[in-house]
Amino acid sequence: MPNPVWISLTFKYNLDHKYSDSVNNKALNKSKHTTDNDEFYTYYKDIALEVDNYASQLKGKHIYCNCDNPYLSQFVLYFIRNFKKIGLKSLTSTCLNNPHGLYFHVTDIPQSIIDGNSLDIMMWTKKHTVELNGNGGFQTPECQQILKTCDVVITNPPFSLFRDWYDLVKSAGKKYLVVANMNTCLSANISADIVEGKARFGCATTNRVYYFWRSSPTSNDRLKIGYICWLTNMKTVVKPFIPTVKRSISDYTTYDGTMIIKVPKLAQIPAGYKGVMGVPITFLFKHNPAQFKIVGFASHGKDNKYDMFSPHINGKEQYKAILIKYA
Ligand SMILES: C[S@@+](CC[C@H](N)C(=O)[O-])C[C@H]1O[C@@H](n2cnc3c(N)ncnc32)[C@H](O)[C@@H]1O
């Protein structure tokens, strides 16, 4: 159970959504190797900025936040505040908690609660939260059963279990909107879905940096983490991106053993080029399938059928790239 310091701090930041200036990517890198650093929490403001774009697709839907403490998660707070505005059918949240996970489910919310302050909502949500039999892990049979009944899963899952989370939600055939690490999106199973147009980055248009709280906060215990994106299989709105660069193709280098040019920055995508280009993963923030086709990617050359080669130039290893051509 969270301690009272955390609750009071959470409440404080619910209200003012203050952002920290401290940059700490080390914690995220560490989280690839341990679950200790999965305790990051998404800010309300960042959730609203993204989820607001899907209101019409969420209307009448049962939302499931499957890695979210019902009375501390800002995802839950957001969906409570916007329950009637979006026209949700129901909202469920579960979270890992030993020995018994927490479960919250509502099909209606009194207007007085929706209009209340964060503390009112938190208290009301807590009153409606019960314990699960198991520990609330998203992989437990109980939570998988809930998953089957929902329409859309929306959360920020533990980075260390992201691929398991993805495979589970995908195999359940559910819509999802989830906070992800950009590099993880180039893993074999996810990148194939991106190439096939079954998964895409969310509506955020830049390589956004998100802010999280740690689980045992002290006054400075907040983090700014880069290389984060939203990943979804819902429809997104992509702002037009018009390449205007008219450089000679000989100004670009090609990857070893290929005719594929390396475009180091999105702003350098040559206008009207007919061949295949290797672009940074940040291209996915701008990808409009009517404009460009993703033909594959260059990672290790063997992750899946779309991983064309390991990117090297003059024998020197290059950053992983998305391979695109004009549609
Ligand atoms: C990155 S945090 C995000 C928390 C919350 N979703 C949010 O965005 O504020 C990931 C959360 O997943 C929880 N978690 C870890 N393993 C889990 C599991 N197997 N099933 C469900 N939640 C888990 C962690 O305790 C942590 O609170």
C-alpha cells in the first residue's frame, strides 16, 4: 500500500501538474534490467494531451487500465473526470499489489464526483476499490478475464514487461493506447506490426519527454525521461509533414551493401526521391501512410522478415533506421 507521504504528494501534483527539470535517463536504462524502476507515474497533463484525441473512438467503450492503482493513477483520474464527456460505457482499473491486487470498476459516476477536486475523486475511488484474489498482475487469470471483457486498454505498463503486455493485449484482440519506449517499438513483434500498419505512434508529434514520479518520493524525486512515445492500434491524426529539401542524392551516403540512402534527420528527407531511404525512428511521429510507405527497418538484419540489414556505413555501425519510400 502506498504510504501517506506518497498520497499527499500525489494529491499535490494532481492539482498543479508541476514539471521537474531534472533529466534522468539512467533510471529508464536501468529499468530494462530490473523491475525496481518500473515505479514511474504518468502526469495527468500528458495523458490528457494524448487521450483527448481519441474521444470519438472511445465513446461507448469499456476502458481497462490494467497497470493502474485505482486511486493514485492519473489515467483513472482522467477517465473519471471525462467519463460523461466522452460517453464511456465503463471503466476498470487493476494494479499489482501483494498479496492481493486492487480492482475498481464503474459503469456510472455521480456528477458531483466528476466535478469534485482530486482528493474527493481519490477518496470516492478508494471507497469503490476492492481486493482481487490474485496479486493483480496483468498476466494473472483474473486480469486476463477482465481483459477479455473490455474494449480498449489504456495505461503506462512496466517498461520491463512491455513486450509481455503487448503480446497479451494483442492476442486478446483489443484496442490499446499505451506509453512505450521508442526502442522497444523496434523489437521483433512490435516493429512487424508497425510495418504492416497494425500499430503506430500516437498523436504526439515530437520526440516527447514525459515526466514521472518515483514510488517513494522525496521532494526532488521526480524524473524526466526521453525516448518515449505513445503506441496504439487506434486511428491517429498526423499533422502534415512536407519535405522540401532538394539536395543532390550524391550528398547522401548509402548503407553498406545497399542502394538505400541514409537520411540522418527528418528535415533532410529529399523531396520526391524515388528510392528507399533510411530515416530515424522519430519518423514514426510524422508517418502518414498516404504520403510514405514503410518498407521495413534496419536493426540487426534478422529480427523478423522486415528487418532488412544491420545498418553500417564504411563498416561503422549506424543507428537503427526505419526504411521508407514515397507512397
Ligand atoms: C511505469 S508504472 C506506471 C503506473 C501507472 N500506469 C501510471 O502510468 O501512472 C508501471 C506500473 O506497473 C506496475 N506493475 C508491475 N508489474 C506489473 C504487472 N505484472 N501487472 C500489472 N502492473 C504491474 C508497477 O507496480 C507500476 O506501478
